[in-house]
Amino acid sequence: MKINDLIKENYKLLDKNDIKLYSYIIQEKTDFVEKNLKEFSKKSNFSESAIVNFTKKIGLEGYSELNYLVKWE
């Protein structure tokens, strides 16, 4: 499944911060896939918990699964 599809399916569950995070991930895709959760959190200024909560809201297990989807999209 593509990340865009997950966003569309779960859009009502997302808040403004989640949308900003998603936009940042898409804009910084190369950087995102090269970093682990802690590194990405520090670079992006989104907390680790905000990133993990975002992944749960769109139906994923966690950061690793999101990273995999973004990497292969």
C-alpha cells in the first residue's frame, strides 16, 4: 500500500501537526529513509512520540514500517 492511500483513508484522524509531519517526510524523502527515528526526530524537530503516533494513526506498526513504505514508494 502507498503512503498517500493511507493518508487519504485516515485523514479524519490526523491533526495539523500530523499533516505538517507528512509534508516534511515527503519533502525530505531521501533524508528520511537514511535516518533512524531518533536522528529524524532531531533533524525535523518533531518528537519521537509524535512520529510514532502518526504512524499508528495511519495504520502502521511504527517508524520502521513507515520508513520502508516511503523508501520503496
